Amino acid sequence: MKLGIRFAAAAGCLALLLTGCGKAGAGENIDQGMAAIEALDYEGALAFFEKALVENEDKELLYRGQGIAYIGLTQYEEAAEALEKSLSSCSGFVGDLEFDTNYYLAAAYYKSGNIDGAAQVYDAILGMRDTEKDAYYLRGALELEKEDFDRAKADFDKAIALDPKDYDCLLDIYQSLERSGYREAGEEYLQTALTEGGDSISDYDRGRLYYYLRDYDNAKNSLEKARDTGSAEAVLFLGRTYEALGDFNYASSVYANYLESDPDTPEIQNQLGICKMQMGDYEAALEAFASGLACEDKTYMQTLKYNEIAAYEHLSQFKKATVLMESYLQSYPDDEKAKREYEFLKTR
């Protein structure tokens, strides 16, 4: 489960977490409800979960589904209530499902401003499962928001110690520190990883660590080697590195060459579109975003749709951009930046 920065459950959930829950079976309406969530049809999902309740399907799973759907609709109080019901409906031992439900509940509480409650639940989660790397990282991110750098760093240290070669987690930590004004502290983590990783670190991981350190020449050298593996992720970082070096023409060729053999790669289509926008070629950017959207990969759908709107704005096609933004906000009503942009578009 990914919801940007995930925050664990608030204080009201502590008793539920500590009593333990086990996974139960699903039901036809629950399955249809979860499929609707995958399709971003949150209202439709709620209708299926209501039917599941009437037909006495598994309450833990249907309330969980309700909570996730309410999060999609940015109705966080309703989401928290449903997710708490899910946890109170379970029985047996604590399992991965229940921890995951708590991460969703956390998102609902965090979005509604219950930061202190979230912090208390992190303590409970880690008290039960002290190998929860995500919980250490997320509690650290929370502590940064509370301007407690020392406690945040202590949690980040524990997260890294659990798996020093989890470079995804390491880069999440770096970006959290950078956003909070502690870039130098984040860079220390990256330098340490490069030093201690030695020859065991892959060209791809080495390249992206250098990329975030803004050492673009070394990043380029490592990522050119990683490119030979055919990895879309390596191509993405290689292109971004050339963009950072100001060579947009070569960056766009890196993306285009990859897409010739694998066009159904929305993350590369999106980055090609961004690169074309930086070059001022907004028509080409729109073509790239359209190709990315055609892949129908929900992971990148929101980003592609937003960037498509931006390209139309640059082309001064404000009516088209406004119509697309209205549709965008129906699917992603919690995007505050998009809301502000929509208000601007309505004045054009």
C-alpha cells in the first residue's frame, strides 16, 4: 500500500492493534468493490461494500474496503471510522493484513491532522514488531514535521540498520530530509552508502545515489553501464541526469530509443514529455503524455494527466486545460495544487 507518506494509526486504534486480528475470507461484492477501487471508482466501490454488508460478507474486509474508498474520496473521518470497524471485526493473530489496514488508517488520521495520535501508534507498532522498517522511516518523517530532527535521525538510523542495502528506503529518507531543510544530513547517508557498499553496489544504485548527490558526471558514468541491462529505471535516471546537465536533446534521445523497443512504459513516456516541455516542444510533450495514458497503468495515470494539462496551458489552450482539470479533480479531489491551478484556469 502506497499513499505518499504513510502514517500509522491514531491513538484510538491502539487497543485494536494490540488485541490481534487474523485474515478472513472475502465475498463477491467485496471483490467487486476492490476492483472498483482499482478503477478509481470510489463511489461505485462504496455501493458494493454496502451490498456486502447487507449480504453478511466478511466485515473486516468490507470495512477495510470502505475505508480505502473513503480515502480516495478524501473523506478522512469516514475512512478512519470504517477502518477502525475493520480492525474491531477481526479475530485471531496480528497479520500483514491488519498492519496494512493500520497504515491506511494512519493515512486517514494524518490527513485529518492527528499527528500526535499517529506518533503514539508508531510506538505500538514497533513495540509489537521491531523489524518494521517502514514504521521507523515513517515515524522519522513524522518527527521531522514536528521539527524534532534528533528523534527523526534516530529512527532513520534504525530503518537503515535493518537493511543497509535497501536503497529505495535510503532515498526516501534522503528526500524527506531534503524537503525539511536537512539536505546535508541526507547527503551524509548517501555518501556512507557509497563508501560502505563498495564493489557490491550495482551500477544502477550507484548511479542514482550520485544523481541525488548532484554528482552528475559520476551518475552518468554508472547509469550508462546500467543502461545495458535494459532496465527502464536505469534509463529514467540516465535521462534525468542528462537533463540536469542541460543536455535535453540527448536526454530525449535516451528516452525515445528505449521506447522504440518498449513503448508501453508510462514512466518513460512521462519523462519524455517533461523533457520535451523543457525544450519548449509542447506538441511533442502532448504526444508523449498521450502515449503514456494509453498504457492505462494506474500507477502513473495521475501524473500523466496533470502534466497533460500543463502542456495545454503552455499552448494557451486554456478551455481544453480547464475541461481536463475538472475531470482530473473528480478523480483526485485531494490535490491542493491542482485546485489552485483550476481557480487560475477559470479566470483565463
